[in-house]
Amino acid sequence: MDVKLLLELYGKMLELREFELKVQDLYRRGMLPGFVHLYVGEEAVGTGVCANLRPDDLIYSTHRGHGHALAKGVPGRDVFAELWGKTTGSSAGRGGSMHLYAPEYGFMGTNGIVGAGIPLATGSALSAQLRKSGQVAVAFFGDGAVNSGSFHEGLNFGAVWNLPVVYVCENNLYATEMAFRRATKNTSVASRAAAYKMPGVEIDGNDVMAVYGAAKEAIARARSDGGPTLIEAKTYRFVGHHEGDPGTDYRTREEVEEWKSRCPIRRLGQKLVGEAGVAQADLDKIHRDVQAWLDDAVQFARQSPEPKPSEVLDHAF
Ligand SMILES: Cc1ncc(C[n+]2csc(CCOP(=O)(O)OP(=O)(O)O)c2C)c(N)n1
Ligand SMILES: [Mg+2]
């Protein structure tokens, strides 16, 4: 066990979790504008994948993308200010939750169109291959994307051109209120990789080490001309589809509770203390540091200026 790495992953997952809980709190109090889909419960996926990426590697996110942005290294201040519609946000407050871009960190955007990141990442990978830049592109997408044409076209293209791309399906078993088992007869996303002749791996998406290991292998393969991989990370959102959906009309309370008991952060914390001999005080310190980081981001966003009405056409094409 690489304890230093595990502690880093623990801290990053905690950042993602606390960030989203703060967004939830402010949103429910009517302080944040727009519309948000929270990543609570799925932190291990974005964290484990992005920990293997270079700063210049490119990731394409989804409507549930705050965690991907933070995991890729976009500062908490920039993301929080963007959600708040402030000029200091990563897209100058014009993008909000679902059009949040920070290409300088290799974060190629959240995206409100289900499945749309798949061909975009594939195109980025083609560009990287042509430029011989050594970059890898990653597409994150949900189970809701895998029955769309963009999934088939993207994966087929990525495979036939042997592109440096990794396809990461965050299978949280539901697309809005539609259970995945009702949307398809083949509920194994990883098995679909065979149709494109690429490796497909199914992993426990609530085990950050499993995610880290699978992503490490796939990214190394992509970077050394070995072509794409499809990773299916089995996970679950502890919250509703979006803020406003209680998430319990189409999922039983027992199912939600069962998945909550597999919380990726708590699991890693128990492993660190129980097996790796890390002192609880060290974990407590990480919690305090994350809280300070979050307080700073929220304070920064709160105090940042709103765009002026006279600037409404800036950044519009
Ligand atoms: C092309 C398209 N169809 C439908 C929608 C409406 N929509 C928004 S999110 C969503 C469900 C997405 O589910 P999934 O891909 O599993 O991601 P999750 O929300 O579970 O993270 C749908 C159907 C959309 N945004 N884009
Ligand atoms: Mg889903």
C-alpha cells in the first residue's frame, strides 16, 4: 500500500464531497443560480482516473461534472465562482454548472448533452495522435449515454484509429429515473468493448484503488500507442438526479442506504486507519484542511463581482 498516495486520494475525494455538499446547501437556500447535478457518492471515479493524468491531458465531462473539474486540478475558487455566475469563474460566470470550461487545466468542459463528450474526446485524441503530443483524452459519461449513437460511433472510431483515449462509464444504475436494467438487455457496459475490439474492464467504482489501478493501465496503454480502453465503474449517486429530485421515487430507500454503506471515502478511511496504521488524527487534519480550502473558495466566490449588464455580449459569438 502506497500510504502517501492513498492519503492524497482521500483528501481529493473529500474535497469533491464537501464541495458538493456546500453547493447543495447554498442551492437549497436559494443563493446559487442555475441548475445542479451533484457528484455525491461517485467521487472515487473522477479522483482515481484523474490522479493518473498529466496536466496537459484532456478530459471531457458530463452534466454531473464539478467533481471531474476539481479532480483534474481546476481550483475550487474558479469552480465555485463559476457556479455562482461571478466574473472570476473559470468561464467568467457565463457557463455555470453545465458549461464550465477550464482548458488551461485540461478540463474540456462539463456538458449538458448526454453522450456528447464521447466523440469530443475521440476527436481530441485524434488531434493528439496527429500532433504526436503524447496527450491522452478521457471521456466520462453515464450509463444513460451508452445506448446513444455517439457511444457507438465514438468507440468504433477510437478503436479503428488506435487513438489515445480512455472511455470511462460511470454506471450509477440510473439515467434520471430510468433504471439501466430497463433501458437495455445487456447491462454489462464493459462487455460492449468486445464489439469494438478494445479491452473492457468492470471495476468497483466506489473503491478508489480499483479505479486508480484500472485507469493507470488504460492510460499507459493509450499513451504508448496501445489504443483505447472502456472502463465501466459501478457506482451510485447518494443524492437525487438533480437538486430538487429526492431520488427516492424510483429507488428504494434500502437500495440507497445499501450503497451509502459503500461510501468510497469512509471505506478508504477505514482501510487507512485499520490496515495501514494511519492515525485518526492525520485524517482529522485532512478534514480540517479541506474545510479551510472550501471556506476560502466559497468566500472568494461570494465576494467576487457579478458581470455588468454592459458586458452581456462579451464572450458571445
Ligand atoms: C441527448 C440528451 N438526451 C436527454 C437528455 C436529458 N437528460 C439529462 S441528464 C439525463 C440522464 C443521464 O443519465 P446518465 O448518463 O446515466 O448520467 P447520470 O445522471 O446518472 O450521472 C438525461 C436523460 C440530455 N441532456 N441529453
Ligand atoms: Mg446514470
